Amino acid sequence: MSQAARAAEAFQRLHGRAPAGVWSAPGRVNLIGEHTDYNDGFVLPFALPHRTAVAASARDDDILTVTTLHDRGRPETADPVRIADLAPGTVTGWAAYPSGVAWVLREQGVDRGADLVIAGDVPAGAGLSSSHSLECATALALLGLAGSQQSTSDIAKWIQHAENDFVGAPTGLLDQTASLCCTAAHVLFLDVRSGESDQVPFDSVRRGLEVLVIDTRASHSNTASGYGDRRRGCERAAEILGVPALRDVSLSGLDSAVSSLPEELRPLVKHVVTENDRVLRTVELLRTDKYTAIGPLLSDSHASLRDDYRVSCDELNVAAEAAEGAGALGARMIGGGFGGSAIALVHSDARAEVEAAVKAAYVARSFTAPRMFTAVPSAGAGQDR
Ligand code: GAF
């Protein structure tokens, strides 16, 4: 059963009537372009088939009720809140994500109460953007109930405001833009500064390739200090260099730029500048149908995130190394880091061997067994019914 059908069925059971509509949004994998979004740079995500669905109906008052379905359909309902009373800190835990969206849309005049029922299968805490998929589906639901048409770039910015200022995670625009704008069989080449994007065909399966997602089960969080520290480091470096963002440092000007920076900021700048270049080169290779040639760029991205940006962890490094050792064309951690998931680009006929090697490497180190699946670029957010 789809997540939209699960949410609609649970809504009917809980509220005794069908929902006015159901909206859903996917999680994402970022093929390459990590920690570049808040530096005004380039990213290249695609949407997962895993989705979060929100079944919703408007209410006659300004109360927001939110129920989520846990494993095996067990519902959990958060304390109802008046939308007028929402403020940062008033709601914590999972309900802060939909509540933060209601808070930010209130500023846009969308302030009518609603009943929301959530069902989803995006793995939580796995760096696959489960929270952004929930925020995107909630935003589309509340806007849809209000009959309000808004651009995806505005919705993405409002969601960023909710994440940064209500949830307290200083994240950029990558995840929600991916969830809102990706299309099946494509990666989304996004220039975060201009907001311009291009759908680049990415039909790896037809070329005998697969993107294997390795969820390390080492839980990650963008509210933890590591993410914010890196972001502040980049902002400080840009300020010292006198540029609006690290996007403005060119690859050819990198050496001279870093030489004028304090030691601790140099590797951050090096990562961001080289990662932007890797995104551009990956796009070029995909456009010219040289899929296998992107493997080394993925591996270089991982090395840069591990050694320069320092947001990897043992579980991610072991996954990437084991995958490459078993024949993956390239492998890298994805998302904010410090846990979460890695991806490996593999020939379809080598996939079983790569999976077995990663599993064995985890057993050898007594890590929790990883979860693995092939990620097929899927559709972005929308209304299901
Ligand atoms: C997380 C954030 F939410 C994104 O904005 C992005 O910065 C990413 O980490 C790192 O590329 O997913």
C-alpha cells in the first residue's frame, strides 16, 4: 500500500471522515555536492521512491492536530496547538517539523487550523531527508487546503526558515528543493545562488549501473553542533576573504585564498571549492553519457568530506572503503554527515558482491548491520488524491 493510501486510511479511522486531500514528498540522495548549498554553490540530488504522505482536512478553528503512524501503523498524536500560539520552542520532537511549517505559513496568511495524519517510509535519522520530506508534504497540504498556489522556490525558502528558526537546524536549501523539484530518471542540477536548475537525465539502470544506498544505522542529526560549526566556519572564511559566499572562490584562486586564512579554516574552503568543481564535472560527464567516469569524483568527494571537512565517521568510511574494495566505481558519504548514509556506484552484476563486502566489514568491526537498497531516481512532491 502506498504511503498516501496508508495516511488516508488512518485519517478516516481517526477522524471518522475522508481527508480533503493527500499530499506526499520524497526523501533524497545527493549524488554529489555536499555542504555546498549554504555556500551558494551547486548540488546534484535525486528523489528516492520513499515518501512521506500527509492526509489533511481544514478545521473551522485555528487548532493544528498532528498524528503520525509509527511502525506497524501504531498512531501517535501530538498535543493539539493553536496556530496563533506557535513559536520557536513551543513544540519539540517529531511534531516540531509539521508545526514549524504551520508557523512559517502563518506569516504568509495561511493560518486556518487543520487535522494532519502522516505516514511515511523514508528511513529516519539516515541522512535521507525524512524530516524535509515531512516538511514539504506538510507545506503542500496546508497550502493546498488554503487553495494557495506558490512557487517551489518560495516554499523551499519558507521550509528553510522553519528548519533554521523553529526546529533549530541551520540547514540549507538542498533537501527541500530536491524533494519538491526532482523528477523520475533525472538528477536535479541546482545552482543554489541563482535558484536556476536543470533536470539532467540519470538513467543508470539502463546502463547496467546502480546507486546502492548504505544506511549505516549510525544515527545523524543536523541539529547537533558539528553541522552548525562547519557552516559558521565557512561564513567566517567568506567574511575574511571579502566575498559574499565561498562560491565566489575559484579553483584557480584557491591556493592564494587559503594562504590568507587562519589554519583551521583552510580545509573547509578547500572542500567547498573543490566540491563545487566536482559537481560541475559530474554534470558534464552525465551529459556526455560517461556514467562510469563519475566514480572517482564520488570517491574524491568522500575523501574531501572525511579529511578536509571532517564530517564523516568510522561507519561511513568503512562502508565507502569496503564498497570500493569490492569493485564499486566510487563511493561517498551523503548528507550532513557524522552518521547517516553512504552511496556506492556499482555495476549491477557486482552489486551482490559489494553488499556482501560491506556487511562483512561491519561484522568484523562489530558495527550494527547496515541497511542497503538500490536507489531509483523517482518523482518529486505533489498531491496524490
Ligand atoms: C543536510 C542539510 F539539510 C542540507 O542543507 C545540506 O547542507 C546537507 O546536509 C549537506 O550537503 O542534508
